[in-house]
Amino acid sequence: MQDPVRQPAPDYTNAALTMAFINLLWFFVFLWSSFGFASVLLTALLLHRGISWLDLRRRRTSR
């Protein structure tokens, strides 16, 4: 039995980033309407710190 030629997987990076932005946006709107703008700022700060921490950790392990 012959192996068919495999096609490369489609690149869904742009679609995934767009959906992540849309989900983050509606989540921030929900937080703002429910708990105020301070909760949005705190959540954004925590996300920023978490992403920075993951980046630092990834850089340390890739040396």
C-alpha cells in the first residue's frame, strides 16, 4: 500500500490570535460593566506579568 503525500497543515495563527483578541475584549467589557475599570486594569496587569514570566522562563530553559 502506498503512502499518500502529506499536505502541510494550514496555518491558523492569524485566526487563533484574532479569536484570542475577541475573547479578551468581551471579557474585559464584562469585567468593566460588572466590577469597574479597576478590575480591568488589574486583570491586564496580571496577564502582562504572567506572560512576561512565561517568556523569561522560556528564555532561561532554551539556553
